Amino acid sequence: MTESKRVEVAGKTLVCPVCSGDKFWHRTALLNTRGATFLGFDWANREADNYVCERCKHMLWFHE
């Protein structure tokens, strides 16, 4: 993972709802669907941004 940092989402500073931490690691994850997986097209699924709390490791998901 990359260095953790403060993040803004929709103009507001992101705060962990579990521990109130304010530094997160960023990663992306595929939003798999049954159909795409069945047909072997997992690569075609949409992505979501994940922010993982540095303190408690709680993960928050954001999708456009």
C-alpha cells in the first residue's frame, strides 16, 4: 500500500466511523457481477475507490 494521508470526499474530510481516524490508504477494487464472472469478463467490471483507515483498518467504499 502507499503512504496514508488525509482524504476529502465531496468536499469534506473523511473520518473513520469506527475509530475517528483521519489518515487512509487508497486502493481500488473491482465490483464483480455474476454475469461477467460467469463469462470470464471480470476485467470489464467497474471499479470502486477504497480508503482503508490507517488506525483500525476499516475500509470505506466509494463508487461513482
